Amino acid sequence: MLTAIICTYNRAKYIGGLLESVAKNDLAKSAYEIVLVDNNSTDNTREICEVFAKAHKDVQFRYVLEPEQGLSAARNKGIKEAKGDVIVYIDDDALVDTDYLRTYAEWFEAHPETMACGGPIEPLYETKEPSWMTPYTKALLTAWMNYGDKVREYPKGRYPGGGNAAYRKEVFDKVGLFNTALGRKGGNLMGSEEKDIFDKMHSLGMQVLYLPTPILHHIIPQAKLEPDYFNRLTTQIGISERQRTLAISNGKYIKRLCSEGVKWCGTLVLLCIYTISFHPMRGWKLVQFRHNVTGGLLGF
């Protein structure tokens, strides 16, 4: 069996549409369940879930509450609740295609050596994409991810997006659960909890693959394109990386600082390229991105 886990916090606007899109999947209803983990929502998420459950009695659906605030805590709750031997995490502000669950289920059944995999994440803008957007800021703000139309290993240093990732449940028996000191909590935009899991998986030689067909359509409201969100998110990336690496060792933190220096060189090169091609705002947005990450990484 496959367990689709949806962790949610105050996303009543989107959760009904997502549940409907999952229920339309062409995987046999007996082959999967949906576990929705409500992380203390104060909106009408529960009522929407109750309406969905009554309308879809053929779907194995469970609503559970996780009182400990934080995405990592909610993800861990989902693992404990899951009856399936394959776990698929789906973002609560997204939509999926009808073959989404079947693609993951068939891959894991046919490839026992694969321990985790992920698929493309495509933005679905409620307004429009800003002119300063680049592939780098797009990946940052919308979680956009696409590595082509072939099954492959992820590029070095890359891993599945947290909102479209599938694992064998046994992975968490071997590497542990998500670190609750990392990840989003309420309005806090901390991260790195997925990277922490995948780093542990790679250290044990576990196979993690990119699949081109289980596409997640990530809904992007205008608020996620505003300067305040951009600054908070990029600063929290740095803070998250500081906490994650220092929890491993001082050496790991120093190595991360060195990689930040390399990223600054690349950022400045891109600034020059965008400037001479008459798109300076795209370059300066990347400088702002790097500045904020570095500040958080250094504890400023």
C-alpha cells in the first residue's frame, strides 16, 4: 500500500482542491490511503476534510491532528500513522495529475533498490511571473524543479523537493525521523529538514532518483512574490543551514561557509551576465538572495 501524506497549516483555501485532485487518481482506491495531518490550523481545514470524507467514502482517508507545531513534527506524525510501505509527501497548496500516485506505486514495486524518489514541481501562478524571475529565484520561491524527461540520479547536491517526494517507509527506520529543530513552524520559514534526511540517506548509499512523470503543480499566490516574503525566506535558508551543519560538526559548518564563497562567485558572474543583457534586476535579485542567505549562515 501507498500512503499519501498531506501536512497542512491554515491552507483551507487550497486543501479541498488538492484532496479532490488526489481522489481523482487512477491508482486503485484499495492500493492507497490519504493521511492529512493538521498542524493546529485555526481556519476551517477540519470542516473541509469532513466534507471530503463524506463525499468520497470509497477513499481511505484519515484526518489526524499534530499538536506540536512545525512541519517536521507533522511529517513525523504522518510516518507514524502511515499504513503503507511507501510514503508520498504532497504539499498542501498544490494539485496533482491523475497518474501521480500510480507512477510512484509502480516504480517502487518494479525497482526494489530505489529507496526514495521525487518528481517535477511546476509553479501555478495565481497572478503572473515577475519580470525579475530567473531559474534560480524560481526554484527558491516556487520550489520549481525539472531535470528533464528521463529517469536519472539528482545532480550533485540536489534532492527531491519536500512537497513532491516519495520514500520507502523503512528509510525512516534506518536514518531516523525529521529533525524537529529544522523546518517551518507556523509563519517561520526555516528549512533544511529534507536535506538532513537525504544527506543521511546518501551516507548509507541509498538510491534516490528523479522521475519525470509524477508532476506536482504548486500554487503560487502574489504574497510569495513580494519583497518581505523573499527576504524572510532567504534569511531563514541561511539560518537553517547554520543550525543543520553545526549540529553535525564545526567542520561541516566551515565546509558550508566555503561553498557559500563559491556561490558568491557564481552570483557575481550571473550579475554581470544579466546586466550586459539588459536585465539588471534579475542579477540584483540574485545578489539580494545570496546576501540574505550569507547573513543567516553567519548569524547576523
